[in-house]
Amino acid sequence: MDDNLRDIVLGVLAAGITTSLGWFGRTCLWRRRLRRKQRFFGLPEHSECLLVVGRKAATGEGAVSRDDVFALLELSALIKDCGANAQVLSHENARQGFGERTEFCVGGPSSNRRTAAHLHSLLPGVRIDTTPEPGPDQASFTIGGERYRMERGSVEYVLLARLTAGEGSHPVFVFCGQRAVTNQAAARHLARHHVRLARRYGTDGDFCLLLKVVNSQAYGPDVVELVADVTQAATTAPSAPVPPPARRQHRARSRTEG
């Protein structure tokens, strides 16, 4: 074998080894990221999860808001990437505990009573005005003594929470917004930033974030700002007001003159 042929063979072998090592490294990195993503969402391969959606306000039974459907599509893509399977349920049919399977709960307490149950059990520090009459406080959030009012189409708020409780270690993800478009915004925020969230809170950590959707009438669900991490305030039940001290009843004493 002459020198030129030997150099060609060695070059081909070196290129093959380099390509194989690069492919192996990328595969290991991809698998590592996938496993981290699966742990964060509680979705190992071939596992089952729930997508619980509420009804559209002021409509008949079974009607789902278009923006909530878009939120389900955002979440379905995440579930598919993890190699898991999803079951879509109406909030009226989701009558089971939490923790055994990962759950994605979409909608506020007025349209989704499953969300109302999660707020009561897992986020006792959150108060939401559910009165149907229009007014400045309609759909407003009260968290830690702060009130967040909605300005329809301009400034709207949504809670994005990851919570673990009950049997098992699978989380519940809550997307609780003042309007359906904010639910989609929270789902898209989770899809875009789950890696950063897992890095900050850990793959098993709980959190509750208050997000603000800016000018949804022009930008839809795309412009989202983080207002605050309200985990501590949202997961802590407000202390009961201390009753005022009882007043002592003084009886007039008659003086005996003598």
C-alpha cells in the first residue's frame, strides 16, 4: 500500500470515528435533556396524563373556548415529545384524586370546577372574584393582600403553577387565567421556558407564577411578562382574623350609705 492510499484510508477512518463520536455525544445530550423534561412534567415514556378543560362561559354544555383548545394543542405537543399519552376530560368528568397521573388543568374557577378544587386544596392563598356581574373587580386575583384587576384586552393576569400532592409524585399543572386567551399564553410560556423553570425550581420543585398578558387584543397570547413568583403567598392559607377582645360587662354597683 503506497503512502497516498494509506493517507486516504486513515482520513476516512478518522472522519468516521469523528462522526460517530459526534453522533454519540449529541444522542447522549438529547437523551439527557429528554429525561430531564420527562421528570419535570412527570411523564415517563408511555405514561398516561390528563388534560382537564372547562366550558366556555355563557354557552351550552360541552362547548370549549377556542383559546382553551389552542392551549390544549400547546400542551399536547409537550406530552408527545415526552413519549406519553393524554386523555382529554371535561371538568365535570374529572372526578379523581391527584398525584397518580400528571394533570394539566386549563381554565379559571368560573369555567372549570376542577381548577376551583385545586385552588381550595393546593393554592389556599389565592382569592378570585367569580361574580358574573360586570365591575372593576370581576375576575380579579387577590394574592398576599395584593389585588390584580383585569383590563380586558389590555392587561390580563394568569397563574401558572406546578404543584405536587396526594398519592404518587406526579404534578398538577394549573393554568388559571382571567380570560381564555391568558390560559393559552400560560401554556405557551410553559412550553417555551420549561427548561429554565426546571433549572430554577428543580425537576421536582413546586412553583406558582403570576404572569401578565399585555395587549391581547393586538398581540394575542404572545406578549407575556412575569409579574412575580407568588409561590409562598399562594400556597399559604391566610391567617384567620384575630377577634377583638371581649368587652367586660360592668355592672353598676349601688353604694350603700350608712
